[in-house]
Amino acid sequence: MPVTFRTENQLGVIEFNHPDSKVNLLTADCLKKLDLILEEVKEKEDLKAILLVSGKKDVFIAGADIKEIEKITQTNEGEDKAQAGQKVFNKLEDLKVPTIAVINGVALGGGCELALACRYRIGTFNPKVRIGLPEVNLGILPGFGGTYRLPKTIGLSEALKIILAGKVISGMEAYKIGLLDRLFPQVGIHEQLLKFIDEILSSKKTKRNQSRKGFLNAFLEKNPLGRAILFDQTRRMVLQTTKGFYPAPLKALEVIKNNFGLNRNQALKAEAKGFSELVIGSISKNLVKVFYLTEKFKKYMPPGTENILPKRIDQCAVIGAGVMGGGIAQLLTQKGVWVRMKDIDYKLIGNGLKTAEKIYKEAVKKRKLKPHEVKRKMAQITTSIDYSGFKSVDMVIEAVVENLEIKNKIFKEFSNEVSDNVILCTNTSSLPVSAMAQATRHPANVVGFHFFNPVHRMPLIEVIKTPFTSAETLATAFQFARRLDKTPILVNDSAGFLINRILLIYINEAGRLLEEGWKIQTIDQIMTDFGMPMGPLTLSDEVGLDVGIKVLHILEQSFGARFKAAQIFERVYSNGLLGKKMGKGFYIHPMESRRSKILKRIANKEIEKILGTRSAQVLDHDEARKRMLYLMVNEAAMCLEEKIVEDVDTVDLGMIMGTGFPPFQGGLIRYAQEIGIDKIIEDLNTFQDKFKSDRFKLCAHLANLA
């Protein structure tokens, strides 16, 4: 039974413990059984209080069943689903006996809404306690009363922060804002609960105290003008954050605004309607798909490694103290790994330390860390200009310049300076990992471990497997990536691997559009209007023109003329316009110096001079967007055909996490399938005829993706 009821010395205990799942979910069956239990409880007049508890370790209730949500295709189904849950939670809220949710782990979505329907909420000091309403991340809004009860519990301002951002907070944060009434140690919690129950009974409390709303929230809730200002500012912030691509936060805001001050029945009816409108939309369906992908890759292990015990990594060497090396060192120390950072001189090492320290200082500004914590973590980075100290490390990550000859030389050197079972990684973005493996004494220990820039923000790591890589090396790389809070994907060794190969053909096409007469800002806007976080030319500046040119040359050597760099890239690079790192590329970038007069990124007029006179053309935005996107789709099909990656899921998640491909589109391949593979094939054939270029030549595997 997913939910049961028992009595213990005048206490009622409703326990959630789904027998066939690691977590508790509010399935339709679970809600029906809870409804029957509440009917039974209503008749029991001798109960002092009712506890709602979980039989699962570190989990209260993880939310509603997403599989059931995914199946909703009609608005009336959505309303019925929401109202069924609301009806049960109303019954819980209306019980005369005090109800107490005992939260000793995750309470998300419907689990949080269930707790809100209780009169009191108790948490523990368990660090696994996480509470929130993350429904907007699935393209929907809370449908079991969350938009009505959360503002009443913690105040309008705090409720908007949680609901509109899908924010999940710790037990301590929940206590501070009044979402939890008490926090107790896990040990001896039963005795503490008994004392708490005696306290609420002796003080004759029938409802929990109002939350710690403070003056501002009180002003906003009682003053129509204050509320109008809050809702207006919040709407602007939501639009700025989502760029209008995600309707769920806006719909949730509309529901909360319109329902404020209404009675429960009116408010919940409007909430159910808002839920039903969102849940049938394509954006919600795509975001649910992305959720499944994320969950899949949280657990994924490469074939043959499932039963391998990974090595424990406590000490790591980083070779190369550039932007990537410094970023990797910072991430490692943040996760408790000691780092030995090496470069050819101490000036370069100083730059790497500055990179790490800068990231930590940003965390202090955002109050994620305290200054003394930063000092302790920075002290975990030791430095050297030779290989002293390498004998004690468990892993080496190479992050030097993208030059195969230099990398091979370094791999040969340091493989002689470490113990025989050390994992040897390269952060190369495009070069053959197999060649580096063959330069070492133990090729089986070598694996690609490709971070994306900025290291501390980008969630993806490409784990590159060579023909020599052992199962233990792969298993260790995957486990270590997860320890760093990254999502690893398995990629077979090939030039550019997966992400850069697909990304560079897209950026290169943007360069050709520029040569044809398009404006820099227009090209970028076409793709930001599609949902990309930045346009291809802005991205080129962020990565660096020198890096992009090198990768294009490597890809051209491996795959031929379709990767031949657009002439504009060669010419901009030869003019020393390397992008953001130099302050100039396709754009002029604002410098960090306070003396800089440039406050925001502007197009670089030098590019027009470099381009020279171009023939006027009729410019078709739809065609330009298709050219850039469909080349990515075609290249992804080639990667699948060549078995660079295992399946389309790897492509979709990789593109979302590695390039910022819009999650609301569901991933590159899912987007292509929704457009229609046949239409994409037709357009690629048209482009090949029009431009007389084999870069649009169809991959035979593309039709299979339909």
C-alpha cells in the first residue's frame, strides 16, 4: 500500500511508503487511498493530532507522478487531475484535529503542497531536506493548491520567488521564511514531536502562526498599490529571465495575481484551469522529455562498467594554468579535491590562481560562500613548475594549448612521473585522445574529460573513450564527473567529438551569412529569437576566434570541405580580433575596468571594413535560421551514423547542456522530429542546389531519425 493509517497512543499516523519505488509519488491511486483514510480519520474524535510521515529514507514525497502528467492531452483531463488532488488536500486542511507534516527529506511539488495543507510543518537538520514547487521546470504550475496556500503561508513576495523560479530550498531556508514551524535533530525526533504536540495543545492553537512576513510583505498584501508594484516588477523580471519562451511562470503569476484575496474554492478553480492550459502544450511535453533525459543520464553508466568499482579520487594534478586550468582547479577544490597545478613558469601559475580566486570571490558576493571558506579552499591548490608531487595524485587532467604535438609530449612526460594506476585525462576540445593515449606507458588509463567554458557553470562533461580505455577508467571518469555535479555523456574518440563538431558547423554557417550581406546583430538575433542563449557570432567571440579557427582546421582535416572555415573567420583572426578575451572580435566588449566607456557589447565596425563591399541580396530570415539549424541536424545524424554517440538522447541532452540549445524545444533531434525530418531533407536538398555546396549533402542516416 502506498499510504497507510495507524494510531499510536491517541496519535494518528498517515505513512507514505510506496512498495515498488525508491521514492513516494502522489499517484492517482495514492490520492484515492489518502482520500479514504481522511474519511476514516474524520470520524475519530479521540485523536490528539495526526502526523504525516514517510517510510522512505531522505524522502517525504517527491511530487506527483510525471508519467500521469505526461499522458494528459485535453484541458478537461488536466482540470480533473488538478481538482482531484485539490479535493483531497482540502479535506486534509479542514480536519479539526491538528495535522503535522514531518519532513525528513525531499518534499517537492505535490509533496510540498500536501505539507502546505497541514496545519504545521516540521523539518529535521538532515541536509537532504529540500522543499519547493519546481513545476515551472516542467512547463506547468502547481495544481494541488500551491499557488493559493504558499502565499498565505510565507507571504506573497517569498512565494513568488519559489513558484516562478521553480526554486528548491533547504530546511534551514524554509524555517527562516516560515515554511517550516520547527527544525529538530533526527535523533530523538519522536520525543521532540510529542513535546511539540503538547505545546500546541496546551496553547490551544488551532492554526499555525502567521509566517515571518515582515513589514514589506505585510505592506504588499494589505496595500493594493504595493501589490500592483510587486506584480509589475515580478512580471518584468520573469520576461527578462525567460525571454517569453516559457509560459508557465507568466501563467503562474497571472493565477496568483488574479486569485489574491479570493476564497479557496474560487482560487483553486482558477489554479486548476491554469494548470490544464499549460499541461497540454508542446513546451510542457518537451520539458518533461528533458526531465526524463536528465534523470536517465544521472544514472547512466557505459556498457561494461555497471559492475566496476570506480577508483576514489582525492588528489588531482592539473597541467596548464590558463582559463580552463584555473577553472578546473577551482571546481575540484570546491568539491573537496586537493589540486597540484603545474605550468612552465610561476607567472602563468599566478594567472591560474587568479582565475580560481575570481570565481570564488563571485560566490562570496552571492553569499554562497564565506571569505574564510574561500581561503581554505584556495589553500587546497598547491603549485609547481615540475612534476614534483605527482606520485601521490589519483588523477591528472591536462588542459594546455590545443596542439597535438605539445599534448603528446606532455602525456609522455607525466605518464613517467605518476603511479601505474593513475587516471590520465585530457581536456582537449577536438584533438584525438587515442594519439595521446599511445604516448603514455598505460593507454588503458587515458580518457578524454572535456569540460566546457566557464567550467563552474556549464553542466556537461564529454567523457571520450578510446579503443584502449579500460572499463575501470571509464567508470571512474563517470563517477568523478558526477561528484563534480556535472552530467557526463559517453563519446567515442573522433575529431571535435560531439558538441564542438555540431556547434562549429553552425557557427561557420553564420560566418557565410555574414559574407553574404547579413548584419552581425541580425544573424545573432535570428538565433536568440529561436531560443539560443546567445547568437553564433557572440558565441564565437566568447570562445575566442583563435580557438574556433583551430578547431575548424582540425575538423576540415578529418571531415573535408564542409568544415572549411568561412573566409571572414580567417580574416578576422589574422587581424588579431580574437573576441572577448582581447576586448574585440565581431563585437567590442565592455571591459572590467571602471574607466571603460563601453557599458554593453556593440558590433565592431572594423568587421565591415574587413568584409568590404558585398552584393545586395534579398535576405530571408526563415531561410537563414534553417541553414544554421538544419546543418546541425544533419551533422548530428552523421555522428549517430558513425556511432560517435550511442543514441539520440545523448545528442539532445548534450546539445542542451553543452551549447544551451533551448530546453523548451526538447533537444536538437526532438526539434527536428517535430518540424518533420522529411521537410528538413527537402530544405537541405534545396540549399544544396541553390548554393552548389556539398556542405548541405544529406546524411543517409537522417531519414532514419523520422
